[in-house]
Amino acid sequence: MAKVVAKTGIKREKGWLYYLDKNGDVSRAPMAQGGGKKPKGLRRQKVLKVGVEKEEGYLYFIDKNGNVAQAKMVRRKAKKSTAKRSTAKKKATKRKTATKRRTAKKGTAKRKATGRKTTKRKAARR
């Protein structure tokens, strides 16, 4: 559940994104998509100076009524890492990288050979 931190009563306009900036004040920015016609030449604007002190572990937002609200962040537990891999998988990845290296070397050799042929042709024409 969200808890109201500051009552501001901001009236929202269409096409703007309202948020709490790093100073704890209410600001707005033009939306990237949606919201109708884009206001030209406008950038971020400070709507109201509130000066909310932010606490770590909480999410701050502007609610439906235009007030600054706070909600506790929900965090997932970290997944267990799969540090041990089977030796068969390691060998397969080594094989793949070795074949990639071989094909890369072959590709460069072909390019150099084709370049030499074209220079011989140009010399023969002169």
C-alpha cells in the first residue's frame, strides 16, 4: 500500500509525464509516445517545490489525486548461480570457438588472393 508523503493536489495535463526529481520536487517532462500532440521546444519543467526527503528502499510517485506517495519496493531473491558446468559443455564450447577461428582465417586468406588477381588484370590492360 502507498502512503501519502506530501499533499500537493497537482492537476495533470495530457502529454506530460509527472515524477519526483532528485531534489524531491515535482517535475514534468513531455511524453515520448502517446498523450496527443507534442509540445514543441519544451523540456523538463519544475512544477512544484516540495523538498521530499527520500528514504532508501522506497519508490516515490505522483498518485491519482496529484499527491506525492511512497511505496515499499518489492525485491526478488537472487537466483542461485550455476557455477559448476559439466565438462562436456566446456569441451563443446571450446570446439565451437576453435572452428570459428579456423573459418575466420580462411575468409581473410580468400580476400587477399582476390585482391592480387585484380591488380594483375589492371597491369595487363595497360
